Amino acid sequence: MTALVTLRNVTKSYVRGKQKVEVLHGIDLTIEPGEFLALMGPSGSGKTTLLNLVAGLDQPTTGEVLVAGDRIDQLSRGSLSDWRARHIGFIFQFYNLLPVLTAEANVEVPLLLTNLSKSERRRRVQVALELVGLAERARHKPNELSGGQQQRVAIARAIVSDPTLLVCDEPTGDLDRQSAEEIMNLLTALNRSHKKTIVMVTHDPKAAEYASRELHLDKGLLTNDTRRAA
Amino acid sequence: MKYFSLVWAGLWRKKTRTVFTMISIVVAFLLFGLLQGINQGFSVAMRTLDVDRLYVSARTGMTDGMPISYLQRIRNLPGVRAVSLWAYFGGYYQDARKVVPAFATDAAELFKVYKEIKIKPEYLAAMEKTRTGVLIRDTLATQYGWKVGDRIPIGTSIWTNKAGSNTWEFDIVGTFDASAYGMGFPAFYLNYSYFDEARSFGTGQVHYYIVSIQDPKQADRISREIDAMFANSSVETRTQTEFALAQSQLKQLGDINFIANAIVGAVLFTLLFLTANTMMQSVRERTSELAVLKTLGYSDTKVLLLVMTESLLLCLFAAALGIGLAAVVFQSPALQKLFGNFSMPTLVMMMGAGIAVAVAFVSGFPPAWRARQLNIVDALAGR
Ligand SMILES: Nc1ncnc2c1ncn2[C@@H]1O[C@H](COP(=O)(O)OP(=O)(O)OP(=O)(O)O)[C@@H](O)[C@H]1O
Ligand SMILES: [Mg+2]
């Protein structure tokens, strides 16, 4: 099987003042289609940095990043944003919904970039909201929803354009235990029934248990790679 | 436009702030609409003035008289249809503050020169027969409660009659309707022949000859001919079209106009900063939201356009409201009385739209550029 994500000797450095700080030191990583990968590690170890590289939000300092057949480290800023729209669904710790828009309008935001008709967009939004179990809250604004519900709207937004890869940065980090479990069940369902490949950064070992593979990052190096039988 | 809801929602993110900014823009454009509307109203009114009427006065000044003998010589020029005359009477009724704009004239000719005046033929006939007769404007009759048949004493600060009095008695023989010529048209006419006989000095003097010509295209030629004809006479003349005359009289208005434009300019300039500030604040507050849009695949250019559209929407919407309000104000009875049947000129609306677009661009561009330059990773991390 061809890998969905391949990183070859990837480093990432930031220049802070006059100092150059290397955050990732030569990462090699492959992720197969259909995997549900949990990326763990202490704060500051470079998890978000790595996730951003895989998701095409940032470019590596050196090395190759191959995702869904594209050398995204070689794409320009402009083509990279088109690429993200086609391939990546994003889920953030703090949901990052647009506060002025209703749930359904939020879910529609990625679809505005496509050529779909208004009715087709509406249909897909409806399907996505039903999938996350929030169809009856379509007209609510984010501040009228609980954290767990907001995160489910965010998941609907992430899957509505049927991306190749879902990336989640601490999706349960801001939720209580109960809501966190609901979100993890939802992600697992997306992975199992809808064959979505998921890369999830998390601090929470309970959340990581839902994943099929666990990867540890420490001070910019991959340390531990375990696969679990489904 | 499918992005409309996105832009609209962004605009109303902070309702109070948007409303206040909007009110400022509305007021600025109301002011703009009113001043420009009045300005344009005058120039439109000026353009409808007849060029087939020429005004001849003494070159040295409008109040210096010309000899009555000029009348026949002007009348004999080819292309001249009719000639009438005005001599200032400078009247008042009862006391000097109750001004009566009175002129001595040749009534029969006057009403040929001003074709749009409505008067009954029997009034004109009565004027011919009654030496002390006067024709007055219907508006003046209403103002002082005068009727046809009244004998009225009119004072003048200029002329004493041969009886040695400053108060002249006149008989009202008719009224006329001069609404076609606006509020400024003189309202009180006495017979020049009587006036010239009865005054104790200045005999044979006329202040204006009003010349009606057959072909407006000949206005320049005839004007030159008249002035040339009297070039070496005791009193040289200056001949102007009605348009030119009105323009020179409205010169002061031009100065007012300049001040008005300066005020509007200053207001719009201030508006620029106000709008720019609102947009900048709004973009700053939305840093993470804009970063999310970019994350989801909105290109830098698209984000820039979204912010620009927001600024454009704000300015155009408020400007339309302001100019619309000004248009409504122009429909008010008071202004209709002043300008006649007047509505907001299309040119002013277009200028307003143009300025609104310019304000939107200038004030929207810095925040839009900032949004464009926003780095996703930093913005998401709150850096
Ligand atoms: N844009 C940047 N400029 C400078 N330093 C950065 C930048 N982004 C990340 N870093 C640094 O890189 C290191 C790794 O950051 P990263 O956000 O990837 O960590 P993380 O594993 O996601 O941590 P956390 O669990 O706290 O989210 C940190 O020391 C951070 O300060
Ligand atoms: Mg992180």
C-alpha cells in the first residue's frame, strides 16, 4: 500500500532574534491510508509544529513532505492553500468557529471555495451536521452551544468537503470527560466507518487509546511508535 | 455572491461600533448631498436661463444710466426681436424696511421680452391707458394685501417728483404671474414715460435695456454690435447674456460654494480615518478567525478581498443612506419653493458613490493588507 503521508529527514528551525532554534531534528515518518494516529509528547516537544507540516500549514526547513501524492514542501503559498482546501480537514483545541455565523453557515465555509451549487452545499452541510448528531442545532450560533457541541460543529466543518486527511490538535483538550468521550467516539466512527485517516495530537492518554497507532515525540525526535490491533 | 453572508456577518461583528461608524458616514454624505445638491441645483437653474435675452448696461456700472435714445438704435439692429428697459425706482411701502422692488419700464415691450409671464390682455391695455398705473406680481399683491384698483403710496430714497415729494402715488391696474422666472424677478412696474416726466432730475436715463433676439446663436454677435455701436458715445455699454449676468451676480455664491466644498472635504477626510480605524480594529480582533479561514484554504488574496468588500459594503451602504436622506430633504416644501421643481441630480449621486468607493478603498486597504499578510501558524498560536 502506498503511504498517504511520507516525511523524509524533516527538520524545522525557527529564528528567534539572532538565535536559530531547531524544533524538529530529522523526522522520518510514514502514515498509511486509514490509520488513526495519536501524536503524544511533552509540551514544547514539537507536536503542533509537526502536525502543521503534515497539514501544509507550514513548510519544513529541510527534508521532504509528501502528502496524498504531492510534494507539499515544494508548493507555493497560493497552491498550498488550494491543496489544503482539497485534502485536509482541521479540528482545533478551541473549535475556532466563526462566532457571527450559525452552525450551518460555519460548516458551509469550506464549501464556499468549491463550485458546488447552493442547494448542493446545503445538502452536504445537512449530511455533515447529521453525521455529528447536531442537525437540530443548525441555526444556533457557537455561543449558544456547549463546548462539546461546538467541537462537533467543527468536526462537521472538517469533514464536509470530504478531505483525504483529518488533522486534530488536542481536540479534547478543552472538554470535560463526558464530552471528550463523545468526540473520541465520533472520530473513531469517522475512521472506522468512513475510512478517514486521522492524525491527532493529544496530551490525554485516554484519548490516545482510541487511536490505532501511538507516536511519541520528545525534544523534536520521534521516540516510540506503537500500533494497536483494531 | 456566495461570500456575502460571510462579509455581512463580519461587518456586524460589533454592532454598536458598526452603527456609530455608519452614522458618521451617513451624516457626512447627507452633508455632501445637501451642499452638492444645492450647488448643482444652481448651475442647472443657470443653464436653463435664456441666452436669447441680452442685458445692456453702462460700461462703468449697472447703476450709471444710459440715454433713452439708445433704445431706438438697438431696436433697429438686425436680429433684434424686441427691446424693453428698466430704470431703478428703489421703492418702499410705508417705511424703508418694507422693500418694493420697483422698476420703470415699457410694459408692452417688457411682456414681449419675457414671454413666460402670464398676464391678462386687459391689464396690459389698462397699463397703456393709465399714466400712474402699475402692474404688480401676484406674490407682491398677496404680501401687502393689494388689489387691482387700489391707489398706493410708494416711497423712494432716490427720486423726488416734480411736486417735491419722495412719495409717489400709483394705481394698481393689474397683476401678473412670473413664477417661470423664479423668486428674483422684479415685482413692481410703473410706466417709464410717466416716471421720466415726473422725476425732478435724471431725465432720459435708463439703467438696463433688455434685448430679446431672434436666434440665440447670434447672442455673441449682437452683443458685440451693440457695444461697438456705442463705443465712442458719451456712455459706453456692456452687453451680457442673461446667463453671464446671473453668473456675475452669483459670484459671491461661488465663494460660499468654495467654503462649502472645503467643509465637505474636511468631513470626508476625517471620515477616512474613522473608517480606517474601525476596519483596522475589526481586523485585529479577528486575527484568529482570519487565520482559520486561511487554514481552511482561503487564499491570501481572497482574505484581502473579503476585508475590502466589507469596507466597501459599509461605505456604500451608509453613503447611499446619507444621499438618499439628502434627496428626501430636497423634496421638502421649503426647498421646493426655493429651487422650483428640483430633485437630487444624478451627477451628485454618482459623485457620492465615487467618493464612497474611494473612502472604502483608502480606509479598507491597510487592514485588508494586514489580513493578507497574516501568518497562519503564528496567528493560530496567538503569537
Ligand atoms: N513560530 C515560532 N517561532 C518561534 N518558536 C516557535 C514557533 N513555533 C513553535 N516554536 C517553538 O517550538 C517549540 C515546539 O512548539 P510546538 O508548538 O510544536 O510544541 P507542542 O509540542 O505543540 O507543545 P504544546 O503541547 O504546548 O502545544 C516550542 O519551544 C515553541 O516555543
Ligand atoms: Mg501544540
